[in-house]
Amino acid sequence: MTKEIILLATSKKYGKYCVAGIDTANGKWLRLVTNDSDAHYAIDTKELILDDGAMAQKLDIVQMELIDKAITYFQTENYIIRSKTTWRKKGIASIDDVIKLHPPNQTEYIFYDTNRRIPRDFYSTLCFNQVHSLLLIQTDKAVVQIIDGELQKRIQIQLTYKHRQYEPLPVTDFEFIDLCKNLQAGSYPMHKKGLCYVA
């Protein structure tokens, strides 16, 4: 099947990429995965090279070939990419384009409650259309936390959404990590409000 999506996430996953976006036809989320279980189904760098030779970036509008859905108990948005096919760049979207297709803040909570992890047996209490693992939100407040680790710094973000404060979440977006690389350990409130992708 052929899908056209607006890329909204290219984050790190086991040395490769977790890639997701929204379908331009219906505004629904798609997470792109492979059949490579050794790589935890992550996308290799070479798959992100577009037909113009550039690497796919967030907000690129990209057309690609997919094989089938790959639904798991907590990820209903997964689609397997057809390997060794070139993604075609169709344009670049704006934030307004994204909001029109997929308005933010569609859920009361970030993933059902304020905890960082959801127990597996919780999902059995949900209807299929209630299960989701990708969100687009606009937060009330966001604080970046830099923590010194034994080998490298850890970067996480604490979100306040609909007046509820959440447990800090790890940051996996490559561009965001790069922006934080020279920051010292500490907490850094984000003063500019914007959209936040949560997975």
C-alpha cells in the first residue's frame, strides 16, 4: 500500500530510528517499523534517504510503500515499511498544516494517567480504539532536566498537561538532544510554548 505522511518524529532507538507521522489522507498516526527483530524493528539510516538524496526531516511530506499493519497490544499505529524502496519527498508541511490534520490535546491524560509506565494488563481493559501510543499535545509547562550519568548525561522532560504534572520522560529526539549537549546538570524551564510529540 502507498501512504503519504507528514513526519513528526525521528528519534533514537537502539542506534537506529523510531519514525512516526500523520497520514495526510485522514490525520491518523503511523509509526514506521521494519521486520528486523534484532534491531527492535527500528528504521535504519539508509531507509531515511529520500529520492532527492537528502535525509528525511521532521515536517517533510513523504510518500512511501508499506507492507501491512503490525499491531501490538499497546501500539496500534505500527506499519511495516517495504524495504529497499525509496521514499519520495512531496513537500514540507507547516505546523498549521499539522494542526488542521491532527488537532492536539485530544486526550484528557498523557497515556491514561500521570505515571511513566502503564502495566500490560491495563490494556486488556480497553477497547481497541482506546489504545494509542502516540500523542500530539500542547503542554501547560515543560521543564528539561539534565542529569549527569556515569557514562553520559541523561536528558528528560517533565510535562504539565491539563493542569496535571507528569513523571519525567526520557528525551530521544536527536535534534533536541543536540540542543542540550552543552547544558550543565540542572533544570531548564521552556519559556516558549509549542507542540510536543509523546511516544
